[in-house]
Amino acid sequence: MNYVYLLECSDGTLYCGWTNDIEKRLKAHNSGKGAKYTRSRLPVRLVYLEEHESSVEAQKREYRIKRLSRNEKLSLINKKSDE
């Protein structure tokens, strides 16, 4: 399984990424070995997660989410938490 995720950083910003091992990726982010963007914004917290069958599908979705405005990303997070 592949995942697209949004993290909330300690400074309140959002980070979007994809992985095939969400637990390992979260540990990497919070240990400072994740994305360069998150290294100076620790700790990070998982706020949104989607499952995808293929890595190509996940990467395409990540690309689309990264193009959303902050408010659109927050709406996505809120919509998911209401389910």
C-alpha cells in the first residue's frame, strides 16, 4: 500500500509527502532524517492520510495536494476528520 500524507509542523505549517511505509516515514521525519523542510520544524504530527494502490497514483495525488492553497488543505483535513 502507498500513502499520501499531510503533516502539521511545530510552526503550524503543513507538509505533504508520499510513502509506502507511513510509520517508518513518520519516525524519519521526527528524528530529523525526513524532508529538509521538516528538519527545522520538529516535531511533526500526522493530520491527514490517504491510501493508494500504486506509487504512481500516490505521487500524482501528492502533486495535486501540493498545488492546493493552505485553506484547501485545511478543508481536506477537516473533511477527513468528519468521516
